[in-house]
Amino acid sequence: METSTLKVAYIPDETVPQQSPVQQQPPSQQQNPQANRRGFIPRGQPRQVSPGAARPKQQADIPLRLLVPTQFVGAIIGKEGATIRNITKQTQSKIDIHRKENAGAAEKPITMHSTPEGCSAACRMIMTIMQKEAQDTKFTEEIPLKILAHNNFVGRLIGKEGRNLKKIEQETDSKITISPLQDLTLYNPERTITVKGSVEACCKAEEEIMKKIRESYENDIAAMNLQAHLIPGLNLNALGLFPPSSPGMPPPPLGSTPPTAAPYLPFVQQPESETVHLFIPALAVGAIIGKQGQHIKQLSRFAGASIKIAPAEGPDVKQRMVIITGPPEAQFKAQGRIYGKLKEENFFGPKEEVKLEAHIKVPSFAAGRVIGKGGKTVNELQNLTSAEVVVPREQTPDENDQVIVKITGHFYASQLAQRKIQEILAQVRRQQQQKNVQSGQPQPRRK
């Protein structure tokens, strides 16, 4: 059984009136509980609602993920799965016990999809089962509640100077600790939140912890929806910025629904590959490359981009150039991870914003369009994006007749400026192609 995964879902009998203790779960979520699992971003077609039925209020599909001692998994499942079926039935939840993950490990993850109330009820039942099993088997060690949460949300859970966490501890009479950042990897961005106390205290703490995490998720979704309007030509649904519901994430599972593409602007036929030169502190090169090149290889696979560190131009250089090649989504992912890595590795102070310089090469004949008449366009770019955008004067075009545009700013400012510049270049290319068609000249190949 070590290499198998047990998945149990409760499907109610529609011919019998339902009187569940958890009343708020929309039927569509019961039937398709994995609809939002990968990356927590809605995919595919809109969910169907019965004709004439009131449209239910959508709740954040943040699964509750627990880490339980392997020796208690059998008790949680029960004989022929009877116990876990009872839990799913009573709480109207879908529960995945990931038995095949981390073969031989002392703990196994459990993922629960339901309403917040359903998840909390399932958590309480599992904690009670583990306590009873511990008594029956004379297991003397304390059994804490362990919650897995994406690192994106943990800072806000902790709060300034740890105030949020202290408040939860005081209100629930529990003790809460969180695993260190050093335990994170590119493909396992989850932290372990350990709650110690009575079953009642642990369950109250779970409710407050997950409430804070769901709030953080909803705020992030709102911010990303805003960014979707601000950054043209970028398919944010394809970015996978939000946590997967299980640690092993890179390729989507076979048969999964592909993300619904965000509409591109009319002149953007399809995402074309772009090259950006990103400058990082020379001392940070080792952190980006990783041991035996492991981190940069993982980052390249994750982002779907080619990522290379250019050779140092001299022995005492303070900056090194990272060459990133890939479509807009790959650029967003790769650059975002590099910004984050520099912050995590303390190359910038705790209160210091990470600001990096990026270079984009543009055709020399298009540089004037980026600058605008009297510098109008470049000034508007700077005001809109909060990034510093400079087209150095008196540049000598390179062998491809291209010049450099320099962009300096924090991550979102830099991304917005990059996309706006690419939007201008796309317009220039389209106009150039139209002129060539009208004059009967062959269209120039894009370099």
C-alpha cells in the first residue's frame, strides 16, 4: 500500500433530501472539487448551475493540508475505508491521503477540499481519531496539529513582529511554531505550521490560521486581477503563481484542463520569445546557480525559459548579467523568482525593496517611438510604471541594428515597463509589415 494513493469523495444521493451539518457547499464544488487545485486559479469552462437555481457565492478554494504521522494513516482510513468515508460524508468534503508521497517518511500529507466549516470539521475528526489511536496503542508522545501552507501567505499569518500569531495563540490557548525558510525548495514552497495544545485548542487555532490564509489568498487574487488589466499581453492564468495543493508541481497531471488563455491585444498574434538581460549583484551568482547548477536548472524548467549567467567582464565587477530568453509568461516567472531569491538570501535589507536593472534590445529605428516626441512616451512610461526607463543617447547599434533600453525598478514596475515597451514594438512591427505589403517588399525577418 506504500506506493498507492487513496482518494475518497462523498457524492450525495440526489433522490434523498440532504441535511448535512455543512450547508454552504455549492453542489458544483462537490462534483468538481479539484477545479481550482493547481495554482488555485480557475480553469476551463464556468461551472454549471441548475436552471433557476440561485448562483452560490464562490468561496476561496484553498484546501486544508495536514501532515499526519504515518502510523496513524491506517486508523484514519479505517477498515476497508469505512472511517474516511464517514468523515467525507459528514463534512461533505473530498479528502486525498497522499500515501505514495515521500516513501518511507514518518509523516504523510492529507489534502481536504470543502467549505471552511467542512475542512475544520474534517480536521477535528482526524485529530480525534489520532488521539484515540494513540491511547489504544500506548503512543505517549504529544500529537500536534501540523498544517501545510504556501510561503506566500505565511508572512501575513505571522504579522508585524509576530502579532497575528501571538493573538491566535492567546485566543486559542495553543503554542504555534513555523518551519524555517531554509526548508523551502523551488518545487516545495510550503511551510509547516505546528500547533500544540488540546484537540479543542488545536482545532480553534486551525480555524483562525486558515481564516488568515484565505484572506491573504483573496487579497492576492484581487491584486492579480488588477495586474491583469495593467500588464498587457501577459497571460496571468498561465503563470501558476499560487500554490499547488500538493508539493510536486512542475507539469500538470495528464488529463487536466488547460488554463483558459487571457485575451491578447489584437496586434499580438501569439506570445513570441523575448530576451531580457537582468543584472544581479555579483555575489548573488552562486545563490542563483545553486549547488552543481541545480537551482538554475530547476528555475529554467519551472519558468519554461532559457536562463544563463554571462561571463564576468572583469575580476572586480559588482554586477553580473543574467540572460533570460522565453515568452512573456516565462519572463514573468523567471524574473519573479530571481527577485524573490535575492530577497530570501538577504542580498537586500529587510526593509529594502529589491530593485534591479533590466536591458531590452530594440531595433534602432524603433528607439524613437519608445522615447516619443520630446521624451513624452518615455516620461509617460515612467509615470505609469514607477520604473526608471532610459534609452541612452548616442548609442551605436549592434550587428543586428539594435540599441538598448534600460529599465530599473521593483519587480512589478519592471514587468509593466517591459510589457509596455513590447506593446510599442509590436505596433511598430505591425506598421512596418503593412508598409512592406503595400510596397510589395519582402517582410523583414525578426531577429
